[in-house]
Amino acid sequence: METTKIQFSRREILTLGATIAVTTGILGAGKALAGEPAATPNAVGPFKLPELPYPKDALAPHISAETLHYHHDKHHAGYVKKLNELVAGTKYASMPLEEVVTASREGTIFNNAAQHWNHSFYWNCMSPRGGGKPTGDLVNRIRKDFGDVQAFKKQFADAAVGQFGSGWAWLVKKPDGSLAIEKTHDADTPIARGGHPLLTCDVWEHAYYIDYRNERAKYVDGFWQVINWEFVAQNDAKG
Ligand code: FE
């Protein structure tokens, strides 16, 4: 299979709205499963649903093709469609996505914009070539702030599993350069407060219910098997 180079610049998200610059040579990425309805089309508007950076079956058995079909083609697409409908004719229609998040602050525009940003980020936090352990400077930084990689994974998993109801677990870089774990409710996102995420795990039930039913902890175990440490390191290097 041709090696896929993910070009995912945080700045590109800021400036290009929803368009993630993902270059992929993998045929079939973003396609519906055989016999399944096609992805929800984008409404006419400035924000676009990014293609998944891997084929839908690439993360199995940890994240199934069926989960990615519903999660990306239905849930994420739904946020984009709704966002485009909501911003039509408003000041938000010409803003980069991150600016919509910070300017709207709350309400339905915020919820749909934040969910669009969060999911676009989340897809890249996983990779068919993921799993394993972080390397390079990232290991040293994790050791410095969490003790060791296992301790970090336990704290992150505790945040993900312990998030009551829908939300997200995050690894963020604080202004002083240290790393920290956060969890947010519903659509809330660290970027709403100027935060700098390095990693996220979606803990809404739609992220895992098909594969794991109510067992969120098993989903988080599977997440570690596909975690894209390279993407985490790239985000860490971006200031
Ligand atoms: Fe989700």
C-alpha cells in the first residue's frame, strides 16, 4: 500500500476553516460501506467534511468500519451540514473554523463548529500505523509531566472513562509548555479558551457503542492500539 503522508497543520485548520490538508493516495477513503447509503452531503456553505485519512476498515478490529461509517459519514457530516445552515448569512460564514468556535462561545453555532473541529482533529489522532509508544522528545516531555508513559496513559484513560456523559478527553500543552490532561463536556473544546490540544479521544457513545456497547473502557483500550503518536508529536512541535 502506498505510504500516506498526512499534512495536517493546525494553522491550516485555522485559516482554511474545515478544510484539512490531508493528502492521501488510499483509494476508497471516505466511501460508504457496500450496501450502505452514501455519506450525508455537505450543505452549500463554507465548511466541508474532511475525508478520513485512512480507509474505513483500516482501524479494525479496534474501531470498526461500521463505527467509522456512522461516526464520520453521519455524525460528523451532520455537524458540518447544520453548521453551514446556521452560519448562512451571518458574520460566521466568512470566519475560519477556529474563529467561529471562539467567537460564538455557546449555543448551536458553537456546538456544531466545535464538534466539526474536534472530529477533524480526532480522526488524525488515530492511524492504521499507530499504537506502540511515543518516541523522541515527546517521551521525555511525557515523563517530565506524568512520570512515565504508562502513568500518562492511565491518567488519560481515567479522564476518558470518567467523563460523565458525552465529551472528550484531551492532552494539551499549557502556555508554560507543560503537558496536561483535560476533559470537556459535550462539544466543549480547549481551543475555545485558546488551548493547544495535542491529542483527543471522543467519548460520546456514538464513538464506541457499535463496537463496545456500553464498555467505554474497552474502547479506550482499543484507542491506544491505533493512537497516532506521530500526530501528537507534530502538534507538540507547533509551538
Ligand atoms: Fe463523535
